[in-house]
Amino acid sequence: MTDHATHAAELVVRAMLGQDPTPKAIVRALADSGLLRTTPARVFRAGYDTEGLGLYATRKAARQLCEQSAAVERPGARMAWAPVEDADPDGIEHLTADGALTDYCVVPLPVLRTAGEIR
């Protein structure tokens, strides 16, 4: 942590000690101030057929890339997302255009924190 970041963190902690000194509140204040980096539990891979088009922090961003790409191929088509498995609405999704499946998909991927971590 740089001297500036350390000083900023100290100011946040001091302010929180006068308001809500619980560890949870201090961590939340550090995160809200951008001084605490957290790893997302998962990222979303936008894909076309078997080709990866990029990794995104949100499902919405991954969907947008797929929709923009599909709109070039099928201008004016009505786009919708369909889960691969109805029982898992948070799982893999395929983009449909005018009711027909396209080769675009969004796949949630867990983010591993260590090289040896197995999920």
C-alpha cells in the first residue's frame, strides 16, 4: 500500500471508530472508499460457438457484447436470453434471435483465489 493509500485508510478507520467501530462497518467503509480490493466470486464469459469473446464482471456486460455482435449479423431481430437448464436460471445462457438459438452464449465462471483451489 502506498503512503497515500495508507494515510487514506487510517482516516477512514479513524472516522469509523467514532461512528460504528465494528469490524464489518470498517471493512464496508474501506471498500466503499475504494481502498479495499475484493475478488468477485465469479466472472462472466461472453462467447460465440467455442470462441471466447471476453470476461466481464457482470452478466449484463457479457450479454451486451453478445447482443451487439448478433445485431450486426441479424439487424432488427428480436433478441432474448434462454437458460440452458430451466432449473438453473443463474447458469449458462444462449442468445436467441427471433426465437431461434444463436451461437452466442454467456457462461458464469468461478474466480479461483489460489492456483491450488478446486471448486
